[in-house]
Amino acid sequence: MKANWILAGVGVAVGIGILVAVGVLWAYGYYLGPISRLATDWGSFGSVMSGAFTLLSSFATIGTLLFLYLQQLKGEERQNAQDADNLVKQQKHDIVVEKQLAALTFEQYLNHRKVFIERLNEQSIFFRGDIGFADPDRVYTAMFVKNSPSHCEYKVEVGKPENATAYDLTDCLAIYASISELLENYRDMEKHLILVQKIVHLQGCLGMSYVGGHKEGDIFFMGLNAGLNIYDISKTLQRIERVFNSILFFTGNEKVASIQHKGQSSLIRDGLYKTLTEYHRAKGGVELRHQIEALPFLHELYEISQFHFVVTERILEETYIELAGIFSHHDEIEKLKDFDYADRLTDIILYEIKGAKEQYGNNPDKMNILNRADNCLWAAMEHLGVVR
């Protein structure tokens, strides 16, 4: 609309200029008569013509300026239209790029999560199917808290224990450190219960569940196999350590210090056994299961055999050595199911008790201890089926 008014103004200016110039010439000829032969008349005519054409050129200049202004406006309109078009194209391009980046991030997230789960399943294969991972996606989400289909990070920073979130990497490291410390306690029964709880809890944080066969000496926590065997504590620690180190490597962190050797100590085994069988707070929640009914009596006999009548000598040294060897691993426990093995073992213990009774027959206190050992042996022999 503005351009039309400017064009009209240009036409009016030019028209007025022409009209004025022609009108002056017409008026000059009409009132002054025909063509004169006098020089003075031509001089006057020249002055009139000069004024007329000066007026014409002024209006023409005004029209030119208006025309140039019109061209500038059209140029600005074209530029604005082009800028708007470019903006729309750029926005469309940005949307396409954003979608491509989102698709790339989503693919990275899926691949990262897939590799993580595959690594967990490799641990299950390594331990010959003794452990499984029922919900590996939960483990991935707990370890990589910031990851989602729209965001993917490959490194997890370890924070302070007080700032840990349940099941995250920092929480797992704190539990692992606590287990390492508790494994050095051999007498405190309450700490033994906490140790079992921590081991079960850390396995849960790592997504581990025991799916192997039941063995003699398996520990059950709240009715479920805890994947912890009293005769092979180090095996459980090895599984935890290996799975945890695999996760730490994947999150870009250093491995943890090994603790599996702490589970090989007979002191932690004997202390934990005593807690699970005698401590009142262990009843109901934590249970030690045996299929070989002779084992509780052999354990009591093992404890009696460590009494010292002489400072440097156990009361039943050979019995202690034999039973310590049996309790060193659940595979040794299985040998008790073999009649010949059980018969040979009980013969060794029987003869040693008999010899000790002959040696200390005049000492009532020592005989009471030896009679307890003898009763435990006969009860074990009865359950093993080797009673003569």
C-alpha cells in the first residue's frame, strides 16, 4: 500500500513539472504574440524557459528521490522475506540435526547398556552358572544414574559415602570396605551377623543371585540361599570381587583391593559357625543347613579337640588335624558320604580318644572333656552309619 502511494507521488511530481513547464510556454506565446525578431524578446524567452525547466527538473528530482526510496523499500522487503525464509530453513535444519543427534545418543545408550549386560552374563558363564543376574537393567540404571535414552555417559565419578544413593557405585564401594573390615573380626557374634547381611546386601546391589546347587554348609538368609558357604567363604568373596571389578572397569574406575584371602582363614569360619549355631539373634533370620546330620557333632568334637592340657599340645591333636582338613572345603565334607572314608576317619578319632583316656584316667576334669568328645564321636558315627 505504501509503495502505491509513493508511485502516485512520483507521477504527480513529474506531471506537475511538465504541466507547469508547458503552461508557462503556452502563456508566454498566448499573451506575447507570434515569434519575435528582437534579441531582447529572445532573452526574455530564454529566462522564461530557464525558469520553467528549472521547475521541471526540481519536480523530476523529487520524483527520482521518491522512486529511489521506493526501490529501497522493495529491497528491504525482499531481504526481510529472504531472511524469514532462511530462518525457517535453518530451524528445519536444526530440528533434523537435533533428531539425528537424539537418534545417535539413543543408539549409544542402547549399545552401552547392551555391552554392560553382556559383561555381567559373562561373569555367570565364568562361574559355571553358579550365579545369575535376574535384573541386569536395574544394575545398569543404579550404576549409571545419569544415563537415559537422551543422555549417555561412560564414566561414573565416585562420591563420598555419606552422599551415596542406595545401590549406586559409591554405596557398593562403602559396603565392600565394610565387609573387608568385618572379615577381620573373629569373636564378635553381632558383627558376624552384620557380615552376613553385608555380603547378601552387596550381592543384591551387584544384581547377583546364587542359582547353583545346594551344598553342605550353605547359609540361608531369610529363607533364601545367600550364596555363602561356611566351608568356602572365599568362593563367595571371589565372585563378589570379580563382578565388582568388572563393573568398576566399565565405569572407568580402579579395581578394589582383594579380600577373598580373608575368607580362607579357619578363624573366621569357626567364629561364623559358632555364631550361626549358638547366637540367639541368628535364630530364624540366618540359618546354616546340613544334610549330613553328623556334622554338628563333628564340629563340637573339633572344638573340644583344641583344648590344651599342656600349653604346647592339644588334647586331641590328630583329631584336630583330620577335622580341620575336612572343614577346609565343602568338597572334603562330601567325602563323609563315603562309608570307607567315614569309617577310617572315625577309627582315627576313636583310637586317639581311647589313648587320651588311658593317659588322663586319674584326672576327673580331663576325663569329663574326653567323655564329651567320646559322646560326640559316637553320635556322629551313628549318623554316618559306621557304628560297630
